Amino acid sequence: MLIQSLLRGVDIWCIHYQGNQHYDKGFLDQTECMRAASFLRDGDRQRFICYHHHLRCILAQYLKYAPSDLQFESNEHGKPSLVLTSEVSQEQPRLYFNLSHSHNLALCAVSCLGEIGVDLEYTASEKVIDLEGLVKRFFLPSEQIKFKYFTDKQVYHRAFFRSWTRKEALLKALGTGITQDLQAYCLPVSAEMSLNMRISDSLGRPLDGYQLFDISLSDHLSQDYVAACVLESSPESSNPLVINMMHKGLLASTPP
């Protein structure tokens, strides 16, 4: 059964937006339709409909629900979660999920182990961004020092987005999003992919019970995107986390 894989790890679904297609919003509820209507540009509206349409289809597969029957609620910071009947809740483990999208791609992370956060960033935008200013504003002094070692502009650019996705993924797993100070936690700064990274607070004290890892995207996607995921899990667990990359019904299972 599909949901059994989530007892050992995480399923990460890639959702591609095809600009030449029109996406049906029939699965969406009233709140989602209102959010879709609030976008001024049709492309942004269609992306929202596409990603949330597929989110419902993905979650429905695990729960054996019709996609349109799924109901959601949000915490005070806007993080959504599933609302299930008591019968379904008793029959199977709780399903945790998180969605992130950037440009023409979205990632949906799903697990039964605990709260989860995922962040995806498009790195090939031609928009001019003051990365050094953002580093000074949102990263701890101990993290800022590490950025000074990246003298090559392309490496600095990659390191910034790698490090940013890690921070956002953590705050999304914690359920606060960027409403919480990004300097509240100290995370690894690097341009290369990493797995099983250490998380600590601003004073260097370890944050137990959460696993942080970068997401390995396919070669043609990794050139333009970076992504990270944080999963709440038992500190006592010694089993290796299994990360399943899901795409168009194809499953490839790879341990970190």
C-alpha cells in the first residue's frame, strides 16, 4: 500500500507546470478558488490551480479519497493540514505534507513520521537580487562569515539559495514559516548538496528531533532549482531515512 512507504521516510513529488495547458479548478474548494482569483496575472493563477490540483490528487492516492473531498485547515501562521473523519484517522497513520513552488515547478513532500517542511527556489531568474544584503539581514553572524569564503559569484549565488531553502524548510516544518526570525536558527552554509545536516539555535544548542537534507533533483532541474526538506522524527530512531522521489507515477527509492 502506498502509505506504508511513509512509515520509513518521505515521498517527494515533482509537479511540473506546462504553460500551454489550462488546468481545471473543479477539485479546489472555495478558499482555494478565491486565492486563485486573487492573482492578477493569468500565468500565476494557472500555476496555483495546477499545483493545488495535483496536491489534492497526490494526497487522495494515500487516503483513498476523491480529491475534491479533501478538507484542509491552517494554523495561525497559515500552514495547512488535512482534516479527516474520526473513522479515517483511526484506520491509518496521520499524513503530514508540505508544498513549495517556484517558477514552473512545485514539490510536495509527504510523510507519516512527523511534521514536514519543504522549500524550493528557482535560481536562474534574471532579476537582480542583492544577495549580500539579504545575507546581512537574515543570516546569523556565524553564517555570514562562511559566505565570505565564496569569492566566485556563481558559487556565492548557489550557496545563498542552498542555505535559504534550508532555513525556509525548517521554519515550515516548525509551522511558523518566515513569520519567525530567520536568525533564530543556525544551519549549514554551503554551495553543494548535503544530507543529515546539523540544526542548532542561535546560541549553538542542537535542535533535536528534526532531520535536514537537501533534495536531489534530476540533472535538467538541478541546473535551475535547489530544494531542501526538514522532517520531524524521533531522536531515538536509528533507521536510515528513505527518500522517494516521485514523478508521473514513477518511483525511485534512494536512501540518503
